Amino acid sequence: MAFARTCSVALVGVEGVVVEVQADLEPGVAAFTLVGLPDKSLSESRDRVRAAVVNSGAPWPQKKLTVGLSPASVPKGGSGFDLAVACAVLGAAERIDPRVLSDIVMIGELGLDGRVRPVRGVLPAVLAAADAGHEQVVVPECAAAEAALVPGISVLGVRSLAQLIAVLTDEPVPEEDPDEAGRPGPLMAGLRMPGTGAATGIHGAHHDHGHDLADVVGQRSARTAVEVAAAGGHHLFLEGPPGAGKTMLAERLPAVLPPLTRGESLEVTAVHSVAGLLPPGKPLVDTAPYCAPHHSATMQALVGGGQGIARPGAVSLAHRGVLFLDETPEFSGQALDALRQPLEAGHVVIARSAGVVRFPARFLMVLAANPCPCGRFSQRDDLCDCPPSAIRRYQARLSGPLLDRVDLRVEVDRVTRSELTGRGARGESTETVAARVLAARERAATRLAGTPWRTNSEVPGRELRNRWHASPGALDDAERSLERGVLSARGLDRVVRVAWTVADLVGHDRPDATDVALALQLRTGVPRGVPMAIGALS
């Protein structure tokens, strides 16, 4: 029988669809036809596969060859189908037993010399194979550790097509020359997506966590806001003059966040695998990612998109981590307003002519801005040279609906000479604050057990009003702010969420009037007569 089939996976966003790769040989003029809605890179696999098969020592069938990718209605792209196409062809030519191939999922690109090169998105592809009931996958050897993260799957890592043919036919496996020590593997060349290197500010899983929160001079209110943001997953807006420490605080926030759970790690790793951001030798992302795009980033760069099948944007690369938008007013208004939907939903849906994709996007957003174009505007002095109209226009670049979704708004003061040169006690270290944040997360997790929510920022307002109640009279000031128009209905819900986070940090069973007052102060910036330090509230 001149027919064989095997399986591969087509990625749509970070979700995979198992594709059956069928090969049929018929008498006639030698030709190679590939059908099933392939894109340009997949159509070119005909030449890659032919050269790889011949250079691996197997004869190429001189017959009419048709390779079909089913389901044909799903768009398919990339070079990850090469390995499956080659094995299906060899199965149809009876070089490999077709019965051996039928239940194996194969993922990998073939070089002209037969080497198996890695492709992006191995983890989500193997997850899709496992969900479809498959138990065996073949991947490039350098991606085997990433594929092995999926439980219940038998992973075979191969370096060349010749090795795979030998394994499937029970022949002696040929030896491959090892890579030279200390040199980057040639198979990894081109794996990273252009525009995601170290110079872009998208640090991903290898963000430097060596910075300590104790390095930040002064900024007691901002440090408290960072701690509350980390404990409850609340969005944060830092406003202050240049050089006051806004960027330092944002860079130290990922280290304060708790380590990712196993499920969260797989979610983050899947996104970074599709984006080509996984560093070599570290297949699993277990710490909170940090993404800081430049203010010239487009809407597609922030939320995802691009030509053809959409790619993940900054909001997805920061999933379960921190998205830092420095110089926020300099971003385009269209790009900033596009953040509203993922801020509320925790995911982003992108519709393109090639299909609709859904990316996870539950991140902690940190906005940083100067108070005016020159950056020196302050209520305490008259150093600013900007006219009032310029200040209003600059501050109006951040829309009200976007700011209404930010839980914490803190003014970062200019660092004084005495604070900068003083030899007094430093602020708390990252280790101390992170331990307090972890304890608060555990209290919240105990309270939210049995619900779909993990942090206080995710709890809907109706549940806060009907299921979990603050101390009697604790919300009086917040409700009066709602009546005066200082808070919107959404703003009141966000104040209650922050109050629950403050209560978790200080060890209260439920928020009292002091916890709500601190939440109001962090939300509105109006002093409420409460200490701006979590330790002072305990």
C-alpha cells in the first residue's frame, strides 16, 4: 500500500490543533504536491524534505507524490511540519512501516543535510498532542527538555532524520558529531523571533532579579504601593520627576512577586516558546516575566498582531508578570486604549483574515510618567517652565477610562540631598518584602479556595459586596467619596480590593477603617492620616 500517515501540530496563537499528515504515491510522472492550506514557508518544505531524505541515505520515490494536511480548513504555517512530511513520504515508500507512524506526533524543521532543527512553540504543540490523546512525540533533541514538561508524554529527541529512520526501523542508530563546547549550537540559529533580543527591553524569563528594593532611596509611599501591588496583583501608576526612582521601583517589582506555580509556569512558558524568547538551557519559566516596551511601540506590538497569523504582544509576554510602560504619555493614545480590554478580561482576542487567536494577558501593569513635559512640575516649588495649557495637554494623554482601571496612584517625590547622602537605615530589602507578600498571597488563596480567582484584584465587585464583607463602618469614607463623584462605581470596587490586600498584608481577618483609609489614599492621593508603611499598620 503506497499510503502512510502521521501527525503534527498547527499552532493558532498559543493553542495547537493536531494535524494528520498523509502521503500517497501513485504511478505517473514524478511530482510533489502539497495540499491542505499551507503558507509560503510550509510550501517550501517540498524542497527541504526532498534534499533531507536524499542526504539521509534514503531513496526518493520517483512517482506522483501527494501530501495532504488534514483538517484542510485550518491554516498551517511554519517549518515544523518538515519531519512529519518526510516520515509520511518514507512510510508511503515502505522505507518505514506505516503502522509505526500512525500514532506518533512529529515536530521539527529539516535542514538540507537531514539535521532536525528546533522550531518555536514546542511546548504548546506537545500540550495539544497530549490533549488529543497522543502518547508519543518526536522533537528536535535540543527541544526535548521543553517537550518533557508535559506529563504523560513519551518524548524522543533526535538530531537528524537518519537517526529517526534508524529508531523507527530498529536499525543501528548512526553517531552524530557533537557540537563544539563553548560555541552556540548551529541548530538554534534563527529560532528567536526578530525584535525580541536583549536590546528591545523585553527581558522575558531571563530578567535580572539581582536588584534589591533596599537600593531605592526614600520613596516610602511608592515602596508601600509596590508591596500592595505585588500582594494583590493591582495595577500601579507612578508619577514624579525624572531621576526620582520610578524605573528602579518597577524593575524590582518582579523579584517581590511570588514564584510561579506549575500551572502558571506552563502558561508563561507556552507564550514565550511561541515568541522565541526561551533562553537556551532553561525550558521552564518559573519566575515572573518582566516586559518593558519602548514608548514608540505600536498597538500591534503591545497587544499582539502582525501580518498573517497574529503573534503575542507585550501584554502576553508579561502574562503572570509585570508590564512596565515608562514615559506612558509618550505612547500613542490608540495603543494605550487598546489595553483596556486585556486589563479587564485577562486575555486578548485578535481577529485577522487568517483566523482568530486568543492570547493570555493577565499581567500587573506599572505606568510611569513625568508630571509635565519638562518633568519639574510640583505643588511644592516653582521650578517648572511649562505653561498651564501644556501641562493639561500632557496629563490628558492618559485617558480617564484607562486610569480608572489603575488601583494605585502614587506621587514619587524628588529625592532630597539628605536622603541621598544620609548614612541612616536603609529601606527594607526585597527578601523581607517578598516574604510578607507571599504570606499575604497565601491568606488570599485560603479565602478564595474553591473559586476561579487567585488574587484580590481578580475578584468581581459583586462578590466583594455579597460574599466577603469589611468590618462594620469601614467603608463609610469610600462610599462618601462615591457620592461626591471622587470615585466611580468601578473605582469603589477597586478600593475594596486594595483594602482586602492591605488586610492580608497586616494579618487582619477582614478590612477595617484603617485598611480602607490606606486603600483610599493609594487610590486618590489624598492624605487620610494613616501611616504609609505596612509594618506600622500591623
